[in-house]
Amino acid sequence: MEESIIELVNQFIKRFYPNASVGMVGGSIIHNQQNRESDIDLLIIDETQESPHLSCYIFEDRKIEAFVFTESALYYQFETARYTGVPTIIKICAEGIIVEDTDDLGGKVKKEAKSTLMNGMAMWSSEDFAKLRYKITDQLYDLRTCKDEGEQLFIVNNLIEGLSELVIRTDGNWMGIGKWRARCLKESNEEVYNKIVQNVDQFFSSHDHKRFSEFVEEILSYYGGELFSNHKEMLF
């Protein structure tokens, strides 16, 4: 990471979070994958803050997303992420570059984050697995009979989200959101990733919803097939 970024972040912390005990920079910028729209992901531990929050800034013409926690709230977020499967904050802590540290708390947090990532998500329950199979099945039923091309786009988007989550979580891997979901799927199962990309591309070119439905059926068949009859789930 460029020295100028470290200097900018240090200035930012001094101005907006002078009581911070830890500051870590993570995200695409530390992997040299940034582009002109990339922001700086910054993890802050500050015991004077009342509650965990995300605050967004434009500082010295750079976009900064500050994820602010107390130490105890951060560890609680780690545990919560094991159930949602989305390790955004954990990855910032595990992979990030420490730019501010008091009493080696940053080192302690980094060690805990790496351990959490390595141990993986909490075991996926059979109820959650069935719920997702049902959700995909329900969207598949809609796509088979949908004649409106605009509505088809939204259904296909839901199916992409559902299928990718099904594959990633069944394999016991962490997920992500947006581009990170795509990267996690590719890492988890590159064959399915390539099939989804190819079939989505074909759908956008031809709007052949029947063909895309058949593709969804194929992927779903690897995980027990469609689920409707006798499905039951708690609503709250």
C-alpha cells in the first residue's frame, strides 16, 4: 500500500477519531485492486463511541468508509458473521494493515480475526438449507411462467443470489456481497461460477427464460432438487 495512503489515513484518524486505539486499512486497496471509484475501508476501535456504526467521508478527495466499533462490539460482530456467512469486517481485521495501535490491541484483534476466518462459518442448519431450496424453487416457478421481460430480470437476479449462496454455504465457505459474492463463488466452485456467468449472459442476449430455468433445475438437482411439498418454516 502506498505510503501516501497511510499518511492520509493517519491524518483522518487524528481529525475524526482522536481517541481511537486501533486503525486498520483493508479492502481492495491493500491488494492493489483499486480503481478510480475505490474507497478506503477503515476499521476503527474507539471506546468513546456509543454504538457500532459505519460513517462515510470525503477526506482529501478520497472516499473513506469508517467501520467503528468498541472492542467488545467488534468481537460480537465476529460471532454474528459466523451465522450470516458474510465476513466483511473479519477480513478487514485479518488482512488489513495496522496504521494505529495502542497496547498491541490491533495485533490481538488481527490474530482473533484470522482464527475466526480459518475456523469458518457456524454449521448451516437443515432448516436454513431447506428454506433456501424453497426460496429458489419458488422463484423458479415464477420464472417458468413469467412473460414480462422486465420481471424476468428481477427473478433471474434473485436466482443468481440464491444459487450462489446455496453452492458457497453448502461447501462450508464464507460468502460476500456484490463483487465479493462472485469472487467467493469462483473460489468455492469455479465450474458453477462459469456456468452461471455463461447462462446469465445467454439470458441477457436472448431472454430465453425457459433455457435459464432448465439451468437452475440442473444446479438445484445437485442439492436435492426442487422443494415445495411438505416444506414448513417458522415466520417469526
